[in-house]
Amino acid sequence: MKFLVSDIILIFLQACEQKHQPIKMTLMENTEAKNNPYYSRTDTAKLNISNEEWKKILAPDLYAIAREAATERAFTGKYNEFDEIGEYYCAVCGNHLFRSTSKFSSSCGWPSFFEADKEGVYYKRDQSYGMDRVEVLCKRCDSHLGHVFDDGPKPTGLRYCMNSISLEFAPDTQK
């Protein structure tokens, strides 16, 4: 089969994308947490909230990514080129997901990490678009975060390719 360079680039850019149109991220704080009765950085109890309820609480762009597995456009997320020291939490429920020391520059267009909090995420096979990928979801609220690939750096060899909008960052200076 003959591939053109443009075909190969398109395949590469779609590696983290979903079935929805890409969503452009804007720089903003997580205002949903203020209006979300399920948001907590300390409660780890599993949530069983309907998408109808989440739709009432979450901003439309966060809902599309977290609950419908959409994706933000490459290179537009607020955490793509971000290097402060601190913790990353689920923007939907506040569950701990990543430590900033596991973040690295992958140049894929989305924030990337080589290690996740084992108590914060779980995985599901994703065979959409003729690709065989591993979806990463929040263990507390089942929200879509992104995908994990086996082309990351040592020590894990993994690349957690995450949507910025699904993440909330808290710097160590707030402790």
C-alpha cells in the first residue's frame, strides 16, 4: 500500500483524537468545581452520576471531552507547554491523577506523563477509527482523560496523552 507523506502526518495527528470535532481550549480556571457538589480532592468514593446530571453541572467543552470522549485540538491545551511543580487532578471530580514530576515534553500536542496515580485512573480498550488504543479514565467518576501509548520515556516507557481540559493543576505553593 502506498502512503503519501500527508497521509502519514494525518495518521500521526489523529493518534490521540476521538470521534468528535476537536475542541479549542482557552486559558481558564476550573470554574466547574465551584458549582459541582461532587468535586472533592479528598473524597475517593466512587461516583455513580448520570450523564444527564453531569451535563447540568459541567461546561459544554468539559462535558464533551469527559463524558463523550471528545478531544481538544492539538497544541491548544493550557497544560501542553506548562512546567510548574505540583499535582494534577480530574477537572470533573477532583480525583488525584498525576504528579508534575512525571510530566514530559512529548511534542504530540497534548500534555504527556510517563506515570499515573494507580489509584486515580483505570484503562479501557478503544478500537474507534480502526485504531487499537488504550483509553485512560478517572477511577472515581469514569471521565475520559485521554489515551496511553507505549512510546514514552524511561522508567515506564509509557506516554499518557491527556486532554488539558480534563485536568486541574494545583501548585505545590498552595499546600
